Amino acid sequence: MRNDSTLPLSKIKPNKGQPRKTFKEEDLAELTDSIRQNGVLQPLLVRKKGMDYEIVAGERRYQAAKAAGLDEVPVIIKDISDDEVFKLALIENLQRADLTPLEEARGYKQLIKERGLTQEELAKAVSKSRSAITNTLRLLDLPKEVQAYVEDGSISAGHARAILAVPSEDGRVRLAQKVVAERLSVRQTEALAPLFTQLETTERPHRAPTPQSFKRAAQQMRTALNTNVRVKNVRGKNKIEIEFASEEQLGEIVDLLAGPRTWS
């Protein structure tokens, strides 16, 4: 069924599964002014839901119409399944030019997870390459602090992809902070990423595997001394660590290792 008409705003309800959660205030204000002067030029797509109507496409126009003080808006009423509602709402939003990179990434993830689409199928649906989908999804691997920089526009998606070249979360956060503080370009960020990776490697000393002879020696001493013993290499130096719970136990260990104590 298709029916073109108008509906009171009071009978129209937002889609609770709307993939887009936020709208830029400035853009919404511009649309509100336009609607106040010219009305809603493009009808909302809605479907019957109980006693009311649910928005399939046109959430932004709905919000602006409310802000403009309209009582009713033009609509197209269609019978659409839940699955199709979700896809249409998401694809409409994903094709908007003002969508933030992370909103886009979350939308892709939602379609893949909840509707079982492959990245290839999703790429065709939104007219993008598979590599573009993959690169956008990778933004969700960023630490929350870095995601916040992307959301508020402090860094671009290009910056974010360069930051992802750093392996650890801490390194990614530190590089992002430097990018924001010094207003670095994407090219500068790409050049810095390997340095942050190298810095992390330097800061984390390489821990060589414990030789079997160390393990056997530690086990033999544990048995002889009746306490925990570790034999290890620290910064190129071999060490034996012997645990003791009290001064009395320390004395017993000394007796076993060096003979009767000469101190008390």
C-alpha cells in the first residue's frame, strides 16, 4: 500500500532503531529555518505502527518540523517490514554527506551484525568499495579518547587511520593528543606513527624466554629450601630471588645455604 497525504506530528513517532543518534545543531537549525519559511518540501516515509505512524526515512525533517512549530507534515505511507525499515533508515543515513566517520562506522557494524550482511554486500548497498568499508570499520578499534577527538572534529578520519598504525592503545592516545595539541596534518601524523611504534618497543624491554636450566635450578632450590625461588635474567644480569615470610625463615635458609649462622 502507498498513500501520499499529511499527518499530524503528534501521530508520528521516531524509529527507536534509528541508526543515527545525533544531529548537528547548526545543520538542524538551518533546516528548521528553511521549513519555517517554505514548509517540508520532501515527504517523510512512514509506516503504520499500532495507532500511530513510525518514521522510516526523514527523522531529521521530523525534528526540524517540530522545532519550526508545524502541526502536520507531508508523508508517504508504505507497508514495510521491520528488516526493510532498518535497512532503509540506515542506508539513508549512511549516504548523508554530514555523517561523522564514527557514525558511519557504527552504522556499517550494525548492518553487518544485525542483518547478516557481508562487507561486500554492504559495499554494494551504499555504493562504496569494500576497502572503504573495511577502513571505516577499523575506526571502531580506536580508544574511546581518540574516538571522541574524531566525533568533535579535532582529528579527521585520515588522522585516525594513521593513528591506527600504532599497535597499542596507549601509543594511539599519545599520538592523537600530539596531533590535536600541535594541529598536525594527516601526512605529519603518518610520518610520526612509526616513531611512536619504535618508542613503545624501546620502552618495553625484550623479555627473553626463561632457559630450561633456570627452571630446573629454581625447582630444585624450591624443594631444598621449602620456599618459592625464581631464577631469571633481568637486563642482561642473571638473578636468584628467594622468598621468605619471616626473619626466622630467613635464618633457616641461611643455615641451609651457608651452614650455621654467625648472627642472630
